[in-house]
Amino acid sequence: MNYTQALEYIHSVSWKGSRPGLERITELCEKIGNPQNDLRFIHVTGTNGKGSFCAMLESVLREAGYRAGVFTSPYVENFRERIQISGKYISEEELADITSFVRKAADKMDDYPTEFELITAIAFEYFKRNECSVVILETGMGGRLDSTNVIKSPLLAVICGVSLDHTEYLGNTISEIAREKAGIIKPGCMVLYGGEAGEASDVILQRANELVCPCYAVDNSLLSNVKLSVDGTTFDYGRYEGLKLKLLGDYQLYNAARVITAAEILRAGGVKITDESVRAGLEKAKWKGRFELFSREPDVFFDGCHNPEGTTHAAKSISGYYPDKKIALITGVMRDKDYRQMAQNLCPVCERVFTVKPDNPRALLAEEYAKVFADMGVYATAYASFEAAVKEAYAYAKKENIPLFCLGSLYSYFSFKKAIGPLIEKS
């Protein structure tokens, strides 16, 4: 099996869709020798911020001398992004070899694994073979019945925050969703909650208390001396002064606060992390598709804010960076998201909107999304292709001397980057 064949095989079971439950992943892991049992994990869930948190924490651990694996989803440009060690993607050769190994076990199962379950097992085997010191493991969705939850008790269970998303699987209330995410808490682990106080934190604290797990919260009041610019962010957090972030977006400050708190908790648990490792790790952290700046004059950004909470933070960041300007917006979303609320959050910062349909069967038609913005009083036009939308939007932003943003589904990243690249090169 080569790399192309491995990807074809993995994607061939996408028809099974999302099937929450641990029976299949448990059986699959047993058949390949339970590689996850030989690894130490930091298990991460939450509605927003998981990927950025994982990227920052891995950078900190790398600076501290640890060989840290990272498992995240979805990927935005290259499938191998999902499985990394020390910032390097799994190689095509190793992915092909391990996929072939896992397939032999999967083919013996009566209830065949889903795509995500296959990828999870492949990641476990890869991290074991490469002797990772620790693995930062992001859930796919939820927590309690997510395939990543086949692991034993992690070093640290992190719940970045809880808001309404994936309600068809996780529940219709904050408390129900928090209960699903709190399912990653197991006896013997430490717990970090990075969201706001309220019903979600009450549910998580209750679960931690039931299992006699120490539970910590992030104190965002320790953030001070914040200076935001498109060249980077500087800030203080408690005793840490003059911290720097290259990752843009005001929400990355809260992710950084979570990472600093996680580092303190891990340090208390015996993981050797110096203050300098925290400082250098945050400054060096990279993550695609989150308020990523592509070019200047006009300023061009992409941000994968794919739900109402994400668009709230995006709008706040845009207002902070450009208090005297509105933006040209390219956007496309999934039909199963609360896209009307997302549009309402973005309208105050938009001068003109260019809607597209992301390359995904769950995507909302561009015409439908354009009408939502138009009904809210913002001029919006639907486009049949990303190329057409990006060409028009870029020309408009350049002419009006305003920023251009592509916001919405991460599934739009590849299409946007492919379309905007030649335009930037010509300028």
C-alpha cells in the first residue's frame, strides 16, 4: 500500500459518517495491540480553541525538551497535518505502512470502523512506534463517546470551553454538551476548564469531584497590558511579563492563558517545564487557518470561525485591528450550523459580502447565505466558485483600501489559498 492508496482506503469508509461509541475503536485497538496503553496523554476537548491550544502547548513542550505528538482534526490543507510529532507531519511512507497494518485488523471486524476511528488507531500506533514522551490528543467531537476516549486516564484532561455546536449529537443545552465533554475526565487525572463560569463549569466540576480529580480553572483576569496589532500580540499574564504571540486574533490570548495554566498544572504534576519554555513556546507557536495573514495592502486574512462563538471573536478582533474600517468578507458555512446568528455577528464589521459554497456535502448554498446577509442590510453577492468570489473580493478590497477576510468553514481554506495566491503574486 502506498500513500495514495492509504488515503483512498481511509476515505472509502466515509459513508459510515459519525457514529459515536467506543465499541469499534476498543476492538480495533485490541487487535493491533492497544498501542494507546503505552502512551501518556493530554486529552483536549471543547467547542472552540482546541487546535490552537494543542499547537501552543506542543510548542511549549518542545521548548521544554519533550518529544510531543499531536493529533488534531480536521486538516486544512494536507491530511498528514492531523498526526504530528515535534511540529513535523507523519511521513507518507509511515502513514502508508501503518494504515496497511491497521487495515489487516479492521478487515477482521464485523462492525467496520468509521473513518475517524481508523485515523485514531493509526495515530496511536504511530506515536507508539516513535516513542513520544507525551501525546496531545484532540477529540473529534464531544468526548464521552469520541473514539479518542478509548485511552486510559490522561495526565491532564482539558476542556477549553463549551458552547452550542453539534447539537444533533451532543445535546441541545450547554449542560448536556458539557456533560458529554466532561466524559474525558477519568479517575487519577488532573482537570483544566478554560471556559466561563456558569452551568458548563458546574457540570465539569461536579464530574471532577465525583472522580476525586483536582479541577483547575483559567483566570482570564490575569491578562493585562495587551497590545494587539497585525504584526503580533504582546501581553502579561500574572507573573509572566512581556509575552509575545505571532498567532493573531484576540481569542488567542485566551488560548494562551489556557496553555500557561496547563503548563503550571503539568509542572506541579512532575512535568519539567520552565518559565522560559512557556515564553519561547508561545512566541514560536504556529497554526494554519486561524486569523492567518496572507498579505498586506490590502490586508488579507483567513479565519476558520465555524460557529457563532467563533464569529463573535472574529468580529471583535476585526474591530480591534481596524476600528475605523469595515471589511470585504468572503464566507461559506455548513448548513447544520447556526448560520443566521453567525451572519448577525459579522454584519456590523462588513461593508460587502461575497458568499460561496464550501466543498462539502453539508455546505449551505451560496445564494441562501447571501440572502441572509441581504436581509440584515448588508450588500451580498453569491458566487458559483471560489475563484470568482476571491477575484471580485480582492479587487474590491484593493480599490476601497479595506481589509479582505475569508471567514467560516475550515473546509474553505484550501480553495481560498489556491485562489488568492496568484492574485497576491501579481500585486
